[in-house]
Amino acid sequence: MIVLRNAAVIDGTGAQPLPGATVVVNGNRIEAVGCGIASPSGADIVIDLHGKAVLPGFIDAHVHLGGTDRLDYPSSVPRIAPGQIKQIVELVIANGCIV
């Protein structure tokens, strides 16, 4: 479970951003979005996004034309250790991207 706290949530409806909100992601589902939501005690990763915005629920529909047609491609990609996930997410966020 990943908890993104203290973020400005933009829902894409045209409403004003919701400042200081929390987004709770469990597996591949967004479980909760809003203010006053406590971080669940079983959260694997909790990240404070003060000064950042998130747009939960958007679909990444981009495509890469080209690349590889190797059938073993997934096995050739290095695996990420569970302990590295938070470090990678924080690095991406620190450089201005929200996943």
C-alpha cells in the first residue's frame, strides 16, 4: 500500500485543486482520496508531497513506436528490490514528476 500525503489533488473535473489531501493506493486501485484521511497502519510507503500536485486515476495511454521485439524482454529488465521502490519514487518526485 502506498500513501501520498499532503498533496494538491486535481481530479480533472474542472473543480479547484484539493489542497493537503491524501491518496491511498492499494495494489493497482485507488482506495481513498480526500482531506482528513489517516495513513493506514499497514502502509508500505508513505510519501509527503507538500508543494506537489497529483492527478489520481488518469490513464497513461502513451505508446513507444519501436524498441524491441524480443520475447524475453521482461526477463532482461533488471528487477527492483522492494527496499528500492520508495527511494526511486522519491527521486522521481524530487525531479518534478508524479507517477
